[in-house]
Amino acid sequence: MDQPGYDYHIDIPGTTIFDGKQAMKGYALNKMCYDFNRAENREGFKADEEGWMEKYGLNEGQKQAIRDRDILKMIEEGGNIYYLAKLAGIFKLSVQDVGGLQTGRTTEEFQDYLKSQA
Amino acid sequence: MATVLGGITTSHIPAVGNAIQKELYDDPYWKPFFDGYPKVHAWIKEHKPDYCINIYNDHGLGFFLDRMPTFAIGAAHEYRNEDEGWGLPSLDPFPGAPELSWHIIESMVADHFDITSCQELAVDHGFVVPMQLFWPGAPHNPDMPKTVPISANTVQHPIPTLARALEFGRALGKALRSFPEDAKIVILGTGGLSHQLDGQRAGFINKEFDQYCLENIVSNPEELTKVTRMELVEKAGAQGTEFLMWMMMRGALGDDVTEITRNYHIPISNTAAGTLLLECAA
Ligand SMILES: [Fe+2]
């Protein structure tokens, strides 16, 4: 979906505004992640990642981002962090692990960065 | 008629639930955060509210992108806390107050606020963590008030403006004060303050902007309506938009409030944690 001619947003470096465009792009990915609220769906994914992604109709870019555990790519593909957080839980990643992965820091470096802003 | 006693805000970080379960109150990491709550506990003990309006934002438990209400109000006998995908133990259900819910919905729709009413609503950490912080042992604290959850969309843009959030709160306050029962009501605004979980800017915190928000929300909330939504994302971080809940709470309190206690601490998890207790003029 494209919305030519009007920009609702300002450019904020390092930040993707999750709007209608992103929400449509990422619908299948976010729906799969939303369904991870239920333990049986988490188990289903763990047992067969490829089959599970196919079942939800993820596109190739979304599938590859998950195969690569690439959070930034998942966001680019329309993922929303609140739903992705459920997937991160399956991968046993904490919020600080996820922060580190996205910013090129180790988890410890990311925690130090948080503290440095006190 | 009912009385609005005041409002309490707090961050609602999921890790807090875990820290409560492990009783990490004196742990060096957690102490500066938990030290913000004894005055709140004392105030609640003194005033014993009968009802609590819990204004929070759902994070992908109660609502999905298939249907995303901008403003949703619970109208159920009870609210279940459910698994958010991390397999953590859920709390027992929180008792609702459907008569009050429908009174609010009637009054607010009459005042031109288009509400989504919810007879079933699973509540996530945004709702339960503040309950645990304010009423230890919740929902089994003997002073636990009956509750009406109100959720505003901060998952997907366009989110409401700060001006709309404040107006929403004003209409909510009017609804509450016209509830025909001699009852005491407290309003919670949960979430914030500055934080960002996603993108190359993950970990962003903005102390200066948080202090500006904390100062103005007490005595001059109108000033904050000048902040645009994109500015809010820029200055408070992508998830710092949860400050909208604070604005909704503030609008319901009326002009004249007294600050009872305030706490601010960086960081808890990825977040600048803020707590504020405002009492309405009698
Ligand atoms: Fe939140």
C-alpha cells in the first residue's frame, strides 16, 4: 500500500513509525506473534518454524528476518515491537538483549547506555 | 454523587511484576524505584477508594490489529490477566464495576466521545503491574477497589493527540462526578515515561523532557497539548507515547490538585520510571 502525496510523519532517525502502512505490511508477521500469547502456538512454532511461518502466510523477507533473528529487519518488514516481544521470548531474549541486538551493543553495553542517561 | 479523590500515575514495566514476585524491594537496582510507593500506600490506606479507573494501554493481549479501538472501556464483571506470550503466572481476575462502566460510557458518548465497550477484556502488565504496586497482593488486598479499565491505542499510529487525551479525561471526570452513588474514586494513569524499545534508537531516554512533563502535568497540563504526536515520539521515545494515559488521568482530576508524592528513576529495564500522586481539591 502506498500513500502518495502526503507525509503524516517527521523523520526521526533510528525510529520507524508504526502506522497503517507498516501495520498492513506486517500483518501476517504480527498476527503470528500475537498468537504466541497461547502456549500451544509457541510450541507449534518451536516444533516447525518454517511450517508455522508458512501457515501464517509470512512473506520471504519476513521469514528470512526470523531465520536470521534480525530484529531490525523484522521491524522493516512491518513487525511491531509489542508483538515481536513475544517472539523474542521464544528465543529467550530479554528486552535488553533485544536493545543490544538492534544497536550493535552487547547486552551489558546496552545496560550501561541506559544507566548513562540517568 | 461520587467523589474523585485523586490520581496516581506509574510506569508499568513487565519486569516489575517479576521483581514483586521475588520481593526485590531492597535490592540496590530496585530500591530507588520501590521507594516511590510507601507514600502512595499510606494515602490509599487513609482514603480507601471504592472504585479505581485504570487507564492503561494494551500491548497486544486484549486487542490486535484486526480491530484496534482508539479508546476502549471495559464493561465486565471481572477482568482476567492472561499469558502475554512469556508463560508467566497470571494473577487472579480483578473485580469489575459494570454499573459504573456503563454510566461512564453513557455520559461520554453523550459528550461526543466515541467509545468501544468491552464485555470481555483480558488485561496485560499495563493494567496489573500498577495494581500490584499500589495494592500489594492484588487482587487479594483487602482494600482492593472495584475497577473499570480504560485502554487507549498507542500501538499503531495514528494515536490520539495530547489535547484529545486531556479532553477525554475531562469528560471522564464529569461522568464520574455524576455517578449516583456516594462513592470514592481514584484514577490511575499508567505507562511511560520516556523509553524506546525498537529500532537503532532503542534505549533512548530523555530526562529533560520527562521533567518538563512532570512539572507541567501537575499545574499546567494545557501547556503539554502543544506537543504534537510526532514530537512526543521524538522526545519521549516510540513507546514514551504512553504519556497519553497520564494526560487522560490528569484531565479527570479538575484544575485544582495538590502533589502528594513524586518519584523519578532511570533506568528500570529500558524505561525512565515515574510515579506521581495528585490529590483533588476537596
Ligand atoms: Fe507499556
